[in-house]
Amino acid sequence: MPEKVRKTEAEWQAELSSEEYAVLRQAATEPPFTGAYDACFADGVYLCAGCGAELFRSEAKFDSGCGWPAFYAPASEETVETELDASDGMARTEVRCARCDGHLGHVFPDGPEPTGLRYCINSVALRLDED
């Protein structure tokens, strides 16, 4: 389990852009098909924009057509945490960074093999470290 990053909301606001803060700390969602990584398929590692933790690898990225970057698996089971999200009148599984508790997006059971999962992640919550 990664060591937790603990900051005050004022510290988060000072360090993150307004879009990053809205998504990572307030669980907002960027509009579909607007994020930098939706159609990006460069090789590399996707890091958390909040704390730099390794979250996803380019090998697990696929074009789901959903409007957000999609991955069939995280970099490791320890890098993300999930919890029930009953907001907006829907029951979904929220995905959070295990290190800083930043909201990343949601995971759905309609992805490709080998996992059958689709991690639908906001671009603004990620930073690509290209190989």
C-alpha cells in the first residue's frame, strides 16, 4: 500500500489548476471528448496529476469511444481504490488514487479482455510520462 499523501484543501487548491482541483478533489467530470488523453496512444505511464503516483500503463489503454481515456487495468492493484458512487441518481463504482485519494473517474464491467473492465478516467486527473 502506498504511503498516503495528506494535505489541506487550501494546499490542494494552491497546487492544482482549477480543473484539476474540481476533478481530483470535488469529483467533477470533464466534458467528453475534450481531454488531452482521450485520443492519445503514446507509449508511457499515466501518473496521478495530484501526487505523481503511477496509475495506468499505455499497454492497458484502449479506444472505448466513451470520450475519456479508457484502460482495462490499473498499473497494479495497489495504485487505485474503488468505492460505491450513488451520486446523480446512479450506482457506479468510483475510482480514486490510492495515494492521495484523488477522484479519477469510474470503472464499468464492459471492457475488453483480459479483465472485462473499463476504467473511464478523466484526462485532467492524469499526466503522461512518455517512454
